[in-house]
Amino acid sequence: MKTLTALCLICSATIVFAQESGPELTLESAISQAVALDPWLNGSRYREDALNNESISASTLPDPKISLMAANFPTDTFDINQEAMTQLTVGVSQMFPRGDSLALSSRQKQELAAQEPLLRQDRQAKVTASVAKLWLDAFKAQESIRLIEGDRSLFEHLVDATRASYSSALGRARQQDIIRAQLELTRLDDRLTVLHQQLESAQQRLSEWIGAQAHIPVRQVSPDQEPSALGFHEMSLLNTSGGDRQRYNWINQHPVLQAFDQRINSMQTGVELARQKYKPEWGLSAQYGYRDDDPLGRDRADLFSVGVTFDLPLFTGNRQDKEVSAANSRAEALKTDKLLMARQLMAGLDTAIVQLQRLNERRALYGQQLLPQMSEQAEAALAAYNNDDGDFAEAVRARIAELNAKIDFLNIRIDRLKTIAELNYFLTAANDGNAEGLTQ
């Protein structure tokens, strides 16, 4: 029994987890592929191009109109030279929009187009955070499987050693020890099944962004390292002296809020455009009329006409006044939408900061104290049982507790990295990609 349990100790300390050599999916690669394959970004570029083209079109005068007319023909003969009023006319007319409507319409389209690069930057930040979380879910499941498979090998040795001790005349193992070891092995198999399900689920969700590459094993990350795609100067964030004001300045640079500003500018331009309807719309027309000779062969003079038309916006109470009021209301409503979005981002940032602080404390507690203590307890329990001074169930419980602590530590690491992914989104600054002073 002593030899066999000692062998278990050696196995638990020296088991090497062989991994198949092959390609690995890094977080950086997953993010870059997701951004490159995101169709929304291409759609945004098309929308920006369309709005820029529309801005050019909106600044152009409407097409002139040509009119051709045969006027005042006698109905009895339809002879062109019978009556002096009969003529063939050609005319051209051109309308001139109200006030500065053309320039304002063009500017409004340009302001709407200017929000698209900001929306694309926000979309890239969202995709980065979403893909990072999915990658971390896959990593957590994969790493948990690796940890459990390591302890599963140990429990297999425990089952074999306990059976050998039970069958030996000198062994002190009991039948319930064999059953307990086999039970724990079965529980580990069940946990592995659940984790494989979680891994496959995470890979399927990740495949939405990167396709078949999602099924490649993810690269392992040691506890003292972080993916470079999630790096930032954490202490600059947690120990900032600016407080709420500093965090508000960070949030105010977020591209989604900058895009709101562009839309608000467009709405305000719409207010100015509505005010142009108080001004008249002008039109200029010119007409040339050809007349044939009279029945006696005498020449008749051709006719030329020119005119100006304009409307009179006199009754503005139910039209222009209401349109200006509606444009003002839409602009103010958009300002409230921006305020709500800023509050949402601010609350998300504050929540993520608090979570990161607590996860840092738990990570330090597990890494520096709890895990070493759990390992010592497991070794002491197994050594006591090996020396006929302990209970088999206690040794198994200690080993299971150590495994659970390792998985809890892994979950803390993953939750911390997910929180950092959220912080990177909240701290995305327009035209920069991250909040000033926080990027590495």
C-alpha cells in the first residue's frame, strides 16, 4: 500500500500533459479575423460613400425644364399661317431653391457621412470585446479540461492502487475506498463531458465571427501573462486621482458619443434648413415663339417672353412654424439619447472598474495563499494515508478540493480578462482606439 500510494504522489507531481502539435488560435488572430470578416463594416463604408455622393447631389441646382408647344392653332383648318396668334414655342425654366437650402442640404449629408467612421470604430471595439469574451470562454473550457484530465489520471492510479491494496493480505484498503475512488473518477468524467459541451458551444458561437478557424485549439496563457490584445496600464486606471471627472472625460471621447454629436449637428442643420422655408422659392423662365407668314405672304414677327415666378410663404402658422418646431424637437430628443448613452457607458465603466479591483484581490489571494495551502493540504492528507495515519476519503476530498481551487483560480483569471475586454471597449477613444494614457 505504501509503495502504491507513494507512486500516486510521484504521478501527481510528474504527469506531463502531451498536446498535439498543430496550429493554435491566438486572441489577436481571432480579433483580426473577426474585424476583417465583419460585413457591417463594409456596409458602413457603402453608407458613407452614398451620403458623400448625396451631399454633392444636394448642392446642385435642379435640372432646367424645356417646354415645346404649338399654340393657338385654328380648329377649322389647323393652318399655321391663318391666324396671327398661332405660333410654335420653345421655352426653358429654371427653379432656384429657397435661401441657402442647397448648401445646408449638402452640409447635412456631410455631417451624417462623418458619423460613419466613428460608428465603424465603435463597431470594431464591440467586435473586439465580443470575440475576446468568446475566445476566453473557449480557453476556460479547454484549460479546465486539461486540469481535470490531469487529476483524472491520478484518480485512475488511485483506483488501481486501492484495488491492489484491497486484494493484498497486508493492505488496509476497504471496499468503500474502492467505491469512493471510482465514484470520484465517474464525477470527473461527467465534469469533462460538461466542459466539452461548453467548449464546443463557445467554438460554435465564435465561428459566427471567424468561421472554421474557431474550431482550432486556443493558445494557452499562463497565469502571469495576459494576451497583448487586452493589455493596458491597469494602475493608471485604478489609481487615477481625477475621479468621476476624469472618467467622464474618457467616456466623452467614446466614438459612439462622437457619432451622436455628428447626428446632433445634422439635426441642427435640419433646423436651419426648415427655417429656409420662410423664404420664397424663385423661378426664371424664357420662351421663344415662332410665327409663320400671313396668308398674303407678309412676314410676322416672332415673339419672346421672359418671366420670374416666386411663392409667398404668408400662412406659416400651420406649415413653416410647425416644421421648425418639429426639427428643434428632434434635435433635443437626440441630445437626450446621447445623455442616456453617456450614463450607460459611465455606469458600465464604473462597474467594470469595481469588478477588476475585486478580481485582482481574489487573484492575489488564490495565487499567493489559497492554492499553495490547498496543495500542501492535499499532499499532507495523502502522506498521512500513506503512513496509515489518515483516512482515504479525506485524502480524496483534499485532492478534489485542490482541483476545484485550481478551476476557481482559472475562472477568476478569465473573469478578470473579460472585465479588461469590457474596459477596453468603454475606454475606446475616437480616432485613437483607447483612452489616452491607458494604452501600452
